[in-house]
Amino acid sequence: MIQISWLGEFWTDDGRARHLVFILNEDAEMNELKRPKDSLWMGLLAMVAFILWGLWVNWEHGLASRIQVAVTQGVVSLFSTVFSAELIVWLERRFRHFKTGTVITGAASWVVFYSMIWGAHVLAGTPELLATMLPGMIIGVFFCFGYAYRVARFRSR
């Protein structure tokens, strides 16, 4: 895609001409902005799935605990998925020039992703911490590495 350049001129108060030149690169700058736009939908899907999982795992701990886990799982899943997707896009821009850039992006985003989730559950006092988090941690590996690969492929088109 080629962007049209614009040349303009304006006059200052003292009568001197000033020139404005706007030139946009062709594909290089546009590829920098290319990215998938589905992080909110992924976050909403994760929120629903992990609310249900958290309820199921913590069902025997009473209504108050179920509500606390459902709210924690929902909020944390939504925000951490959206944040992680945006982090993957940001990291991919920085590490794309490395041979293992996609691996670095996937691993770094997974560590940040699950550090946030673990911290939120510890602060909330989730009763079955490992059972609540383990499926998401496994799915998170596939999400982080898969989305990093997808973003890299999306930009290379």
C-alpha cells in the first residue's frame, strides 16, 4: 500500500515562508501498525470459561467462596488476556528481528501473564489455588505462544 505524500506551505508573521512536508513510508510503516484486533473477544471468552471453571473447582467451599472465586476469575481472566494479547503485540515488535523472537515473546508474555494471575488469586484468598490455576496455565502456554506466532504471521503478510 502506498500512501500519498503532502507538501504544504504557510507564511509566518514576519513574511517568511515555511514548508511542511508529510511523507509516509510505503509498506514498512504500515506493517508496523498491522496486528490482529481480537484481544477483547479473547478476553471475554476467557472470562466466561474461567468463571465456570473456578465455580466448578471451588463448589464445595460455600456460596461466599464461589462468588469470590467467580469474580476473581472473571476479572483476572478478562484483563490478563487482553493485557497479555497487547503485551504479545508490543513484544513482537521488539523481538521480531531475533531468530527466536516468537519464542521470546511467547515465554515473556506467559511469565508476566501468570505472575499477575497468581498474585491476584493470592490476594483474593482463593482456596484451591493450584487446581484453579493449573488448567489456565496450560492453556496459557498455548495461547501465548500461539498468539505470538499469529501476530508474527499477521505482520509478515
